[in-house]
Amino acid sequence: MAYSIKVSTKAEKDLMLIPLKDRGKISQKIDELALEPRPDGCLNLKGRSQTLWRVRSGNYRILYAVDDQVRIVDVRRVGDRKDIYN
């Protein structure tokens, strides 16, 4: 059974700032999280108040939380690798 995808308002705004050619690849990567919320290459981010995961899409990073009980992937932020962790 697939997970539902929830994209936060902040992540939507982040996506609108990304060039169109990269936005399609990122959207596809987000859609793939519904089938496999913890794909190969994802990392659990340490030092945060909540458990967040990170997945790469080129030079961009997608930060998200996973709730296995209600089967939701909550995308929190999307951005360039040099800015996303600040």
C-alpha cells in the first residue's frame, strides 16, 4: 500500500523558486516517495528536533518526515544543497 504525499506550504514556495527543468525531476522524486519513503541513498538527519529524512535530486535536496502509522510522507523543504540545511 502506497503512502500519501503531503507537501507543506514552505516546500511549495521552495519549488516555485527552482528552475523549471529541475522542478520536474524533483516532483518525480517526490512522487516516488509514495511507493518507497526510504529509498536507497536517503539519510536520516541528526541534530533536529524531529526525525527528518533527506533524499537527493541532482544539486537539490528534499527534506521530509515519514509517519508509518498513518502512511504519510510530509515534504517539509526543497532547496539547493548549499542552502537547505541552514
